[in-house]
Amino acid sequence: MINIALFGAPGAGKGTKSKMLVEKYNLTYVSTGEALRKEIANKTELGLRIKDIMDADQLVSDEFVVE
């Protein structure tokens, strides 16, 4: 199994490059940002706890991401 992690500032092209890698190498794509935004949109308990953090453009702690 191969794992690739892309890091960069918002708007740096991580999502764009990820989609290219997924298509070219038939990989699975996981985006923590998308997952966290979905939690906020669905107004889950986790989403309500991280909304202010993300609205302030702060990094969500690993504790929340793992949750």
C-alpha cells in the first residue's frame, strides 16, 4: 500500500493535485478539510465544536481530527 500526504496553505493546489494522483494511480482520496466542513454543515456535535476554530482560519487539533 502507498500513502501520500500533501501539505500546503489554503489555495496551494492540494485538492487539484490530489485529484490528478487519484485518477492517474487509482488511489483513494481522503481530505480532512472536506470531512470537517461536512461535520459543520451537518451540525454534528463535532461540527459545532470546531466551527469557531475553522471560521478563525485556525488549525483544528489532531484530537478533533481523529474524532
